[in-house]
Amino acid sequence: MAEFTLPANSIVKTGKTYKAAAGVTNIKVFKVYRYDPSSGANPSLDTYEVDMDTCGPMILDGLLKIKNEMDATLSLRRSCREGICGSCSLYINGEAHGPDRLITTCQLHMRTFKDGETIVIEPWRAKAFPVIKDLVVDRTAFDRIQHAGGFISVNTSGNTIDANAIPINKEDADESFMAATCIGCGACVASCKNSSAMLFVGAKVSQFALLPQGKVEATNRVLNMVKQMDEEGFGNCTNTGACEVECPKGISLENIARMNREYLAASLKG
């Protein structure tokens, strides 16, 4: 009979409990993933009873209250609070960015959850997104994919072409713009059972493939970006569409299909 063992430190244990102050009645319970890889200990879920009467209306407000007033050792990321940077990206009650759609973690309201409902906060889980500490993961794999080809090289030696000099079909321009709205948060990877980054890479390939300015380097771009994606350890597409459903910007699966067509064409050229 085959025997299977779980990886080291893969079992999440019950952690500490931080009670609300005496007399507090309006409480929301948070269970937060805690893990420090340098400690050698297993991850845990710590429990925090947060006083809602002295807390802001957003999930991020609850986490900041925990860090500022209850447990300063908690590590998390946040920046814009406008849904455009992806820094705060978290897995909330089993869904990337929480149960609402077309929003990021920082845009998720407390009122989304019912009274008495426990809110479970976890980081992204993927081989290519290793946990640095607690809710902070290393997403520089996306940066390396971008560096592999997600750009256009422009000759600026005094002969720069005016931006409006090249007519572009409006439909192509609109699709390119929609692909470019990808903020690289990693929700597509977190929601995929194979931790696939194909929606992210597809969006970054598509935003240039649809424009005449992107045609010159199209072959090397898609070959290099897909190669880097594979080297980073992301899995293959499952074709379930979970990535599109949980993407905060609604990036379409059509971008994956376009990337596949671009990759096939580039491979045949080689």
C-alpha cells in the first residue's frame, strides 16, 4: 500500500486567543494565520475578539486594529486602500479577497459577514508565493515574469513617434486596456487548484499583443514570459475558470486563449 506524508510544517495548529476587554459586547471574531518560517514551528490560527464599536468598517481596519492594539507581532501588507496595488491580497473565508466580487481585500466591508460569523484570514498558498511571515508572501515571481518580456522597447533617439500617430481599432484598444487593468495581486494563482499564473501572464501578453506597438517583440515576449512562468513553479491551467471568477478586475479567460495562440505562433516561427 502506498504511503503518503505531509510536508514539514504543513499542519496548521490552534494558536493563541486574544479576548476582548471586559464589558465589550459588539464583537467580531477573527482567526488569523500565523507563521514564521525561520522559527521551524508549524503555522497556527490565532483568535482575536475585535471590538466593533471602536473599529473601522473595513476588513483591513479590523486587521490594523489587531496589529496596533492587540498583537504588534502580526505581519501584513497594505498600501493604496483603493484596489489598485494588490498589496493587501488575502484569502478570506476560503476565497481570494473574500466573498464579494470585483473588489480587493482593502475594499471588503465588515457588513459582508453575518453577525456571529467568524472571519478566517490566510495568505496566498502557492509554491511560487512562499510565505515570508504571517500574511506576507513573496510575489516577486510575477516581477521576474514581467522582466522576461512584459514591456515594449522604444527607440527614443530623437525620432519618437507621437502616441496618436498610429490608428488602433477601438475594439482592440478596449480589450488591451481591459487586459492592462490586471494589478498582479495573485488572486488567480490563489484561487487555482494548480496555482496557475496563466491569467496573469495572459493579461500581460494580451495588453501588448493587441496593439501595433507590441507586434515587433511579440515572438520573444510570449516565449520568454511563458518560460519564466514555468521556471517559477506555477502550475498548468485547470480550465475551471476560478481565476476569472475571483479576479478583482474581472480579467477574462480570453486572455489565456490569446496567450496560447500567441505562444503557438511564436513556437512555429522558431
